[in-house]
Amino acid sequence: MAIDEVVAKNYQSHKKSTLVFSRWMNVILGPSDQGKSSIIRLIRWVVENRPNGDDYRRHYSKETYGKIYKGGKLITRCRTDTENEYRFKKQSYKALRTSVPEDIETALNLSDVNIQSQHEVYFLIDKSPGQISKKLNEVAGLRVMDNVLKQVNTAIRSTNNDVNSTNKQLMRTQRELMDLDWALGADKFLKKLESYDSKYNGMLDKYNRTTDLLYAIGLLEEKRSAFLSDNLVSDLGKLTIIQDAYVVAKDKLEYLSGLVGKIECLKKVRSDIKVIDITELEKLHHDVSSKESTYDRVCSLAKRILLLKFNNEELSASISESEKKYRSTLKKMGTCPTCGGKV
């Protein structure tokens, strides 16, 4: 869209000048040093925020500004002793160095390719093929699309690297878990060993009690022998009690003898059982817990990778949709926004 009107106030030789342009070609005529080139420099000052300093301001002027009317929009570049700013839609934007606020750039939709002084070489004539291609890309807006595609490709490569790294880590973790399958069998064997140890301790306790009973029986046998040898048995009732006690003690002796045989068998079984270092098993259990925690983190990372892939697909779809809208808008406009030619 072409510039409709330019207003210059206190800019170089212009105290206040207003130029209204037609839609097509405009020619500015006049003697030398009357401000024709100053209009071009004013437009460049508004569009590019150059040059800096105060050399372009008229002497003793309090305010210098340039106004551009374009497509019903008014953009003002203003400079005073205390202010250096742009004005657009009743808002002020600071003009820092040579940067132009984004809203102003969008409203003007102009760049250095749209402005050329009278003594400059014709547009693109002095450029190399590479420079011409770069400049045409800027005009068509392809550089923005190239930057977006580069960012997307970088994100895709980074995501693929993360996926490959995560898959390798997952395979290593699975192999390590397979190497630790024997720990489940060892745990069952340990429980069985603890059960045998408990039974052995119970049998050992019974063996000790049986030994005490055998000792008591031996004392009774000694007393019985003393009574028989000394022929001092005078009370048949006492003898009957002793005999009954002897029968009971004998039965207990036979029972205890059987228990002693079982205890001896358990001793042999215990000597054949191989003792496992429980401390090492506890270390392996801790290592398994650590691997399980690593596995959980890997699963979480895999979910995040899937989410990144989904976001990447949405971004690609958004880029395609933006390209379609851009082409559709050009067709509706009918003219190129940079050169004014038909599309």
C-alpha cells in the first residue's frame, strides 16, 4: 500500500510542508537546495529511525516531526529537546537508537528496499546474485519462514536425539533387571532357610530339656540301686511308687531318645545348608530399588517426548495454515504490498 501524504515540520529546510501523493507515480520538481531530497530523508527518518542526533532539525525550533499517512493510518516521528518518540493510535513509543518499535514497523510495512535516494545506484544493480537472492527473500518474507523452519528442524533433531538416548537407557535398564531375576529365587531360599533355622532352634531346646531329664533319671536309678543293695525296702507302698515313676521315666527316656535321633539328623541337615551373606542380598535389593526408580524416570521422560512430538505436529500444522492464509490474503488484495504489482 502506497504512502498517501507526508508532513514535514522543522525538518532541515522545511518549516512546515505537506505533500499529498497520488496512487501511482509522483514527481517532485524544484530548484536545487529547496528540500526535494529532504523529503526522502524525512521518510527514511520515520521508517528507519535514522539518522541520529539533531543535525536535521531547524535552528531554534522547539519541535521537529515527520508524519506519514498510509492506508488511513497516521504515524508520527517526533523529536524535541526532551522527547524522542513515535506516536501511533494515541500511544507513544520510545525511539531508542536506530530501532523501530514493532507496532510502527507493522503499520508502515516499509523497509530500506522501498526508499532510494537520487544519487544511489539503481535497486539491486550493484548487488551480487547471492545478495539479490537475500534481498528478494526479505521482500517476500521468506527469511521469516526459513528461520521458523530452522527452529522446527532443530527441535525435531533435539527430540530425536532425546528419544534415541532414552531408548538406549531403557534397554540397559531392562537388561540389568533381567540380570537380577535370580534375586527372587534367593529371597524364597532365604525364607526357607530361616524356617529351617527356627525348627533347628526349637529342636535344640527340646534336646537340652531331654538331657536334663536323662540326668534326673540317672539320679533315680542311683537311688533305686541304693535301696536294693542295702535291703532297706520296708515299705511296699514306697517301692510301688518308685516303680511307677521308673516306668514313666523309662517311657520318657525312649521318647527323648527318639528326639535325640531327630536332632542329630537336623544337625546333619544344617551342616549341609549353605549360608548366604544377607548383607550382599540387602545391597542387591537396594540396587533393584534404585533401578526401579530410574525406570520410572525413564517412563516419565518417554511421556514427555511423546508430548513434544505432538506439539511439533501441531506447530507444523500451524505453519502450513499460516502459509495458506498468506497466499489467500495476497489473492484477495490483488496487489503486492511491497511493489504494488498485480498478484
